[in-house]
Amino acid sequence: MREKRKYLCAPGGRNRFYFPCGIKLENLRDVSLTVIIAEGEKKTLALYRLAYWNCSEPRFLPLGLSGVWNWRGTVGKEPGADGGMRTVKGAIPDMDHIEWRRTHPV
């Protein structure tokens, strides 16, 4: 029998990164680590094991999302052209937890 509703989250909850247990705050701020984002918790845990395979410091930073487009979410509300409120979409706030290295000037 196939399992139903395998991964659940709180109703009305926002999109979030999945950080495997053991990821340290200093890893999120280390711009020398390559960030690998996987879809799903199980794939992220497999990447975590690979990142620490036979070493004490990670080779890369594994992060997970529950879906391919879940790096986006509702970031606010603003007045719309018709006078009502409209939803503003953008990168999820969890992106701010990671120190991103700039590869080119802005």
C-alpha cells in the first residue's frame, strides 16, 4: 500500500530551507563552501553524509527545499492598481541565513 501524505508541514506555513542537523552557523557564513540545494529532505540528508564522508569539516553545504520552486514565497503585501492589496513574491527569508559570495559586481 502506498503511503499518503508522507511529508507534512503546518497549514499556512511559508516555504523554508531544510537544514540537516549538524549544520553549524559558521558553515552558513563560510563563502568558501559550495552550496548544493536538493529537492527533498532525504536527498539533502544523503548530501550531508557525502559532505562529511571521511572528514571532520564539510566539503560543501547541503540544503534542501520541499519543491523545485519553493525558494520563492510570499514576502509581503502591497497596494495593488485596483486599490486592493496584492501579494508580493520573492526569495524566501531563509536565503538571508546564508552568506552568498558575489561572483560579479552589482
